[in-house]
Amino acid sequence: MIRNFFPKAFAFQTCARRSISSTSLTELSSGGHSHLPNSQSRLTSKMHFFNSVTEEGKQIPTYRVLDGIGNPIEGAQLPEIDREFARKIYENMVLLPTMDNLLYNIQRQGKISFYMTAYGEEATIIGSAAALASDDEVLGQYRELGVLLWRGWGIDTAMCQCFGNEEDFSSKGRQMPVHWGSPEYHFHTISSPLATQIPQAAGIAYALRRDPLRRGKNCAVVYFGEGAASEGDFHAGMLFASTLPSPALFIARNNGFAISTPATEQYYGDGIAARGPAYGMDTIRVDGNDVLAVLAATREARRRSVESGRGVLIEAMTYRQEVEDRKQIDNPIARFRSFMQSRGWWSLEEEEELKARLKKEVMRAFKRAEGLKRHGLKELFTDVYGGEEPWNIREQRQELTALLKKYGSSWEPWQSELRKFKDNEFRRLFRRDYIGRAIELTRKVRMPVRALATRRIDPADIPETAKLPAQAESLPSSRPSLSQDHPSASSTPGPSQKKRKAALKRKAAFEAAMAASQGSTPSTPQASTSQPSGYRGVRKLNLPVDMRRKKGVENDAPKKEPRDELYCTMGTSIVGIQYYKGLVDTGEQVLLIRDPRNLYDRNAIQVKNIGNTQVGHLPRAIASELAPLMDRRLVTVEGTMNEGNVREFSYSLTLKIYGRADKREQLEPLLIWATPGMRGFPKRTTSAASARNVRAGIAPPSSQVGAGPSNGYRSQSAAGYGATVSHPSSSQVARMTPQEQAAHQETLRKQQADFAEGAELRQILLDNFCSPNDIELRKILLDDLRSKDNIELRQILQSEDLDTDPRQILLDNLIYADDIEERQTLLDSLSSTDDILELRVHAIPPGFTNGKLTVNMLKQQSRALQWCIEHEYPEQFWQYRKTESKSYYYNITRKNPQVPPSPLDREVLCADTVRLGQTLIMIPLILATKEDVPPDYSRSTLVVVPFSVLSNWEKQIQEHCIPGALSYCVYHGTTRSISAQDLKKHDVVITTYQTVVSEYENSKRSTAGAAGPSKKKIQSSVFDVQWKRVVLDEGHKMRNPRTKMAKSVCALSAQRRWVLSGTLIINSSQDLGSILTFLETVPPL
């Protein structure tokens, strides 16, 4: 039978053990005995099932001696400690998070490979370490660095272990960081797998019991989490320590999570403590955030274990850093500090001095450890085997010694091989597999392009894989007509109808270009008879999928929007300013908005200032030209003021007209009126259309092929890109002999073939080698472009006939590729700099001392409070100015005037990236500004939360606010009958998004005049209050601006608006649209 054992200070769950006396069959048959001979279980005639180890059917209680603010609980017996002992405990507790902060950050920077913090478990680790003997054997897991620090392991030693340098004497640089171990301090090196140390601890404890020198003096202590308690090794260790009596102390740190799995998904029952009595062990559950309770419980548990030689289980209930509410309520460091301050053992001055000293010591140790060398290779086989060294290890050590003697202590052949591969092999492989294929593709592409330009196919260009079989030799010698039907089944299939039409179009385009260059009309397509008799037909080239251009096939990647170009700039004015109140200043940009419903001019274009207040209109003549273009969305117009409020009836304005780059041929004739003197746009030697013709292999029109060098075009023949070629005029061609004209035409055909071939290949290379993700490949390609040796590739890619130089495209894509190391250095410097955000501390923050909160705020929380107050009472730079004709307010930072006084911007978006606890920042803000009730607004703050965290806000106010300091109510469910007047009486009103949406619909129906019961009118109370402040918790939930949730919260009336969120962007930057709309910053993005 399981019973409760209650000492004076705490309760251990233990199992009663009585000796089994011999019982005769006569006694059993007569019912004279109360239990079976092989069991201590009492016999009963009642059938009863048990699901608890306590007699009352309740959970095992949790032992604590200090409450949440460090005051001793009434009736609690405090452990015996003096001032110096308490100060040592506290200093070690503060040292742990100081080291955690630094080591966690440098692990994220990649300077060490692994680290595990102990946030929230400082009391469990230090309190238990302080209760153990210095020679007790300890087997830890990842979070027990505090045990070593308590026993004298220095900060330098811990840092050296994390870096694995030459002063890492515990593992000689062979262990991962955090895998602590020290024979000197009786701390066994931890292993990565969970729970393996638990049966090992049972074995060590059994060995201690068998050792006559240490029996009755020491125990084995093993630390593990509740996740490890789900492993079979846990039960094996518990069974071992209970069956073979062993002085083992099992300390389970239950922080509610096993990595990312909550405890509710790990076990069903009364936690880990309920398992101790099942194995016959004395068991206690202790508040792991109360260091004095942990100290007292561990002292008693160790005493029982050593004296009885049996195992004892302690379950310490702690939390992790991620649980913000627990961190603020049960912070073990703050709780023990309050206790020491109440005893007069600690002061704020000593607190500041301690933190500064520890931070300095940790930073010094970090910088020193980072600069030390690693362990030499000669340490590879030391401290691995105890006793005599095995023969095979001795041989390996001797071989290593010989290699070190030959090559030196820093012999690392893999580094030179890796460097060689990076510098030589990778480039060679890349050139062979990619650049080589691209150049080979040049030769493959050259054949169809030349065939298109010359209207014939050279037999030498036909690859073997494209030739017809030998039995097709009997085909006619002339080239088959493009309109010919499909050949018989014995021949190779000819092109389909779709392909024949494409071939006809290409042929027609080429003849049109040739006719334009010669001044003649294009002829109709005819079947060519110039094909040699050896013609066998050509198949379509099967180029590699990753290299060839896919025409007509939609790419998975989104196409880039055509860029806008500035077409022209013109000066005009704003008219009708005497009818509007908008003010502008010199240099201010204005909005130009179409006003098609204007009664006086359907082409009217409004001019509005930065505050969206109308200033006037554009003149009627300008508007009549711009309005059709703006309605068709062909142009975008920007306006900049040349002068401010100096004239009475018009202001000077500069217009910039932008349009798409590929619409020049369409837009330039429509914008001639906007050019200086209406002279039109200058002629360009290469337009977007000619660039498209270049890519298609079409010759430039004759207007672009002049007689002199100034009108020449760039040739892309094999002789070299960039050479300017002069072509004869039409009169010169007329005076040529027929042989000269034929030679001239042949030269033109060859130039056009080379021109189209280079453009085609250049586009292929750009399509395949300009991906922003292939940084290393693009670097090599750029090096090849710059190289003087690779003339062929430079000739392929060099061009000035396109609107955008492909080399510039490469350079644009490589902007961020060359400064990766620079950006990493910047990140390192930012992350390693002390106190990056030097925020001011609030002068008199709400706290326990001034009777508002049950705890005093931490320094970072006080900084956050000051930051919040500065944003609710911002310094905004408005000046009142007065001229002869008008008075206005002028913003000296934005340089814009306006007539009505501008309200202060009290809208704040708080993304808590440093985990200060958003709930526990808002509550002190409400308390600190409680007395400030703005006119025309109520004193109440409306907090809108998801239903899942509704109780959390209520719980935070109850636990952190002194009773009466803050009045609140929950407006949800049955409490929605509260009227608007009653809501105004509370400092805080907590409601849900669903409630706001529901009342938003009711308020709309009420506004529309729909009749309904009085209850409907009452249930729109949140929209009947002018709130002092509206706070949206988890504000990213309204990221879709078209939802009722987003529309309803935006309709709330408040002087100050807050959005709290840790994940502002979930899908894309457009998620910010509705948040900024609620903050009344901009419309939805």
C-alpha cells in the first residue's frame, strides 16, 4: 500500500516495506492473515481501481518555500543558509544566463557548432548543485553547466571547451560544444542521445555502494528532462536502482516541453513524480523556480539516498524561455533577488556591479578562447583508454607520430586538396560542362540560322543524327516544297502543318527585310531550286532541355514586369487653388488623380498634397491630352512643386511622364505635345523593335543602314564584335556590276546570319547562366567574360545593339555575390557588439515599490516601457506659420504645410523580436498612462485577442497587478450584455476578434436603419465607445484586408492604436497591408 510520508518541511512519496513472514496454509484458508505471502498488498473484498499514488486520489503536491515575489510562505521552513552562501548561489544563477546569451549568439553566427541554453532552469541547476557534496558523481545532460561552475570550473574552461582549442583539457577538442566532462570535478561527460546516462548513473551508484571507501559517503546524481523520461533507458535505470539498492539521485527537469513536443503529448498521468513510488523510491515534486525549495529538497533527498543506499526521485517543475508568461511570473533569479533584498543581503548597486563584472569576464573569456589554437593531432589517442594502451591503438599512435614528424603538426592534406579543387577543378568542370556546351551550341545553332538567312542548307552543316536513312537516297534531288504533303511511311516524317506555317512566316519576314534593304517589294514565297542534289531533309535539333530556349512554353518563374522609362518632362501650373484648402511647399511631390465625374470637365485631373487634400486641378489643355492616356493606363505621371504658397491663383508644377519601355513606338507620337517646343523625340539608331528584329534574325531597315560611319551599325561577324561596317548607298549599288552586286548580297547574307546567330546564342547564355541563385557559376562566367584568353565567348556575348548590355545584366545579378564575406563580417560585428540598442530606462516604472505591480520590472522591460511611451507621446515637428493671406501649420521634417493642426501619430507596430513579453509591456504602459485621459475619448483600453489567449490576458493582470491598481472586464460570451457606458468605467476591456466582427455587423445594420430587438443595439457596445487605446494582439491574423475581421477592427475609433505580433509576414509583404490600414498609415498594399 502506498502512503504519504510528511516530514516537517516537505513530503516524500515512499513505499512501505515490511518483512514477509512465513504463513501456513491453514492461516490463509481460515482468513487469519491480511496479505498474500509474496506481497505486502492488503487483502480486501472491495473491488477498487487506482489512478493516483496518493490516498486522496489527487496529484502529488509541489513543494515550495518562496512565493512568486520572493516572500517566504507562511509556515514554510527555510533551509539553513547564511549571507555569503546566498550571494554565491545568486551570482552563479546570474552567471548562467550571461554565458547563455553570448554562447547562443555566437552559435547562431557559426563560430561554434552547437549550444543549449538553461533559461528558466537556473534555480533547479544551482540549487541542486549547492546541496551536493563536491565528490558526488554527476551525470548531466545539456543544461547542467551550472553544476560545474558551482564546483569551480572556470568561465575560461567552459569557453575553451565550446571552441575545442588547445586549453580544452576535458575533451582535447574531440567533443561537441556543451558536451561537458571533468574527472577532477566528478562530472561524467554527457552523450548526445537522450536518457543513456540514467542506467549509467544506476551502475555508478551501485559501484559506490560496493566501494568500502565511498559507501555511505557519496551518491550518483543524474539530471534529465521529461522527454528522456519517456525513453526505455529511464525505466531501466529506475528498475536497476530499485532492485539492486543503489544510492542514486534522479533529478527530472520538467519544463513542459521535450524539444518541441509538449508534456501533454508525452504522458498521461501525474507527471514524472508518480513513477517513483511505482519503483519503490522516495519521491518529491518541487517548484524548480524556487531555489531554496530545490536546495532543501535536494539536501534531504541526498541524505536519504546515502543513508539508505537506495534511489530517490526529484521532479523539478520549471519552464522554458519561450513561455513568456511563466518567465515573468516565475523568474527564479528575480524571485531569489527579492528574497535577498528583503533580508538586506543585496542592493541595486550590487546588482549593477555584478552584471557588469560578469559580462566583462564572459566577453574576455570569449575573446581569449576564440584566439587560441586548436589541439594538436598528437592528442588524438590520449585520455581514450584507461590502464594499458591496446596494441592496435599503440600502432596507430606510432604511425601518427611518424606522419607528424614528416609533415609537421599542422598537417592537413585535405585542405590543400579542397583548395586545389575549388581553384582549378571546379572551374575546369564548369567550363567543360557549361561553357563548352554553350560554345558547341553555337555551332549547332549556326546551321539553322545560316539556312534561314541564305535560304539554303549547306550539306556540311547537317549532323549525322539528322540525316535520313540510306534507303531514302532515291528521293528527288530538288528540295521538297513547304506545301508538300507528308511523305510516305517509308521516308522520314516531314514537318507538321504548324511547323510549315512557322517556316513560312520566318521566310516571309526575311524576304521583307531583304526587300526593305534593297528598296524592292517582297516576293511571294517560292520553292527554292538551288538546293544541291545531296539534300536529304533536316530534322528539328534536339538541344539539351536546360540549354535550349523554349519558345511559346510558359515558364514557371514569373515574368518580369516591363520597366517604366521617363519619356519627357514638362512645366505647367495648378489652377483653381482659390476653391480648395490644400497647401503645398517647394519641392513637395503631389498626387495626380483622375476626376472623370467632374461636372465642368470630364478630363479633369485633381492635384492633391501629401495629406490627400486637394490643392487644385491641372489646366484644361494639359488635362485633355493626359486624361486619355491615364485612363488607358499607358502613362504614369508624377508632379513636383516648383514653388509653394506664394501665388494667389496658380502654382508652378513640373510633370514627369513615364511609360513602358516596350511601348515607345505607340507612346512617342501621343506625347509629342509634351516635348520641348513640340519638336518630338530624337531619332534612335536602335529601337526596341529593331532589337526584336535582331533577335529574330531580321536585317535592320534601310533607314538605319546609312552611307557613312555615323549611320553604320555594329557588325557581329566572326571578325569581331563591335566593328563598325560602312555599307554602300542605293545609288552606289545601282552603279555596281552584276558580279559586284551578287558579292554584296552574299556579304549581307553572311553578316545577317552571323548577326542573328550571335543574338540567339547570347540570349541562350543569358537565359541559362544569369540565375541569381547560382552565385559561384555566375562568378566564373563573369571571369570568363573579362578574360582576354576566351575570345570566342567574349565575341558571343559582347554586344551594344540591344537595349540592355548583357554584361550589365550579369553585373546587376552579381551585385550581392561579391560581398557575402563583407555582409557576414557586418553581421558578426553587429551581433558581438555590446548593448546595440541603447534605449533609455523609464524614470519611475510601475512596480512593487510604488504599489502597482507585484514585481519590479526588469531593466529591459523598463526600456521597452520607455520606448512605448515615447511612441505614444511623440515629438513631431509642426510649426505654426502665418503669412499675409493665410495661416497654416508647417512640418519642418516632411516640409509640407496644412491648415488644420495635425494630430500626433500615436500608432505603433510592435514586433517583439527580443522576447520582452508583449503582454507584460502593455500592462505597465496602461498603468503608467492611466491618469492621462484624452479629451473626447474614454479612459479605457480595448484589447482584441484571439480566443485562445483570452484567459492569458486576464491571468496576467490578476497575477502582476496589485489588487485595485487596474480595473478590467472580459467582454465575451455572457458578459456581452454590458453597455457602452459600463465599458467606459474600466481601464482595460478584453474581447475577441470574433466578438468585434459580430458587433461590426450589428452596427452596420443599426446604421442602415434595420429594425431589431434592443439586444441587437446593446451588442454593438465596442463601436459606441471612443477608446483611448486599441491593442490588437496577434495582429497578423487580419493580414487579408478583404476579410470581415480586418474591416471590423479598422472601424474601431481610438486615439492610439497598437498592433502586437511576432510574425508580421507569413506569406508575403502584402500581409502588412491591413495592419498599416488599421494603423491609419496607408491604404492596403
